[in-house]
Amino acid sequence: MSMNVWREVNKRYRAEWTGRGQGVATDGVSWFVTQNDSRPGVSRYSADFSTLEVRAEIPRSVAGHVGAVSIVDGIVSIALESPQALITYNRDLDQRSFVPIERPVERDDMAHLAWCSVNPANGLLYTCDWNFADTLSAYDPSTGIARTDQNIALSEPVHRVQGGAFTETGQVYLASDDLLSIPEWIRKVFRVGGKPREIFPGIHCFDTATGQKTDYRRVPVRPWPPFFEEIEGIGVGEMVIDGIETHVHLSFLDKNHSWVRDDVVIKSYAVPEPDKL
């Protein structure tokens, strides 16, 4: 079923956890959120975000950038940059494992590590380059060693990939912050073959068995002042919001001035047939 029939439920937040918010994930009971402001780390909140249940800081001495978060089978995974690494926690965020990520020779251009998520089909960790990603690279989550034999080649590249989430049915949803709705004179700097490049921000869905793109949902972004909007991470998991059962959650950062805390909008989607996600 097309993503275009999903019902969108928006909730805007401005709180301690929204400063440079990098992504959200849920296990159906709580929310897990990452932030990359002056107090980088990961937090677990109640379903209505009214209660901070537990928090773990990730100091700059560990990583220069904290990326998106995912949770699969009770394991919380977070992508780190500078150095590129995976950090995992248990659900209570009181047991931590730090694993440097090996960069295979063919991926020496992987300048970012914005997200990571475990594929439930094989238990491997996946991520991709931020720029025009055409491959999802596989890693052993316990060692960080590349498993290139399990890489997933995508049928078409996705630009500015900020997050990714796998489903039990063999789909992967990628969140893209590709630029949209910007003036034509700015778009002209993004040229392919002498023509302005087509822009595809939003959610891209691929079949993990074939790498074929199966669906796409456009999400408008306003990256210029005064909005400074940016698509961040994506998560899959059932959560009831305002009485509506939702299943896919896109984190949307609205960056404010330095003296005002950022806003985070969670765009949650009610899927008519969630068993087919």
C-alpha cells in the first residue's frame, strides 16, 4: 500500500531533549531520542514525553557528533562521527558498548555516519554514506567489521540520508533531507547534465532482498531563514498518539537561534495495514 495513504499526525516539542535533536525511535512503550547540542546524549521518555525516564550522556571525548537512534530487540543503537563508531545500550541505558566501525576500501568516501540500524532479518548493522548513497553497508554489530557480502545495493541513490529503519517484512525506510521548495536560482547550483537536479526529500522505501525502490513519500522542507528545517532520523514501531495508532515516525528539526531551544516535530504516520510494513 502506497505511503501516500498514510495518515500524518504531527506533534511539536520544545524541551530539554530537542536541542539539535537527531532522531527518535520507539519500542512501543517509550521514546528514545538523541541530541547533539551542548549536552549530547540519548534519553528515554514516556509515551507522552511528560517524563524523562533515564538519560545517558555521550561526551565530546567519545564522539564529535551524535547521530540518529534506533532500537531493535531491546538494543539501542546510535551512530557516531569523529570517530566513526557504533554505540549501543540496553533499554535502561545503563550498559554501554562502543564499537569502532571499519571503513572498507570501497567506502573511503563515507564522510558521514548519520544513522545505523539493525536488520532483523540477519542481525547485522547497516548504515550508508550521507551523500548520494547507492549502497547500504553491513557490519557485525559486536565487532564493527564490515560484511561486504551482505551489502544492499540500491536501485537508485538517495541524497542526504539522515536515518534508516528496517521492518520485519524486509523493507527499509530511509529518511532524506534532500532540499525541497528552495528557490529555482538556488536549485541551479545542483546540476546534473546541465539541468537542475530533481530533489527528493522525505521517506524512501526499498526492498532489502532486491534493492529495488518500492515507494516514496515527499516531505516538504524549508531550509532557509527563519525556519532552518531539517529532516533527521526515522523509526518504525507502534505508538498511540492522541488516540491514534501510528507506526512510522519521522523526526523533523526546526533549528532556532542560539538563545532559543530548537523545536522538534515528530511526524508519525498511521499505516492502514501495518502488518505489511
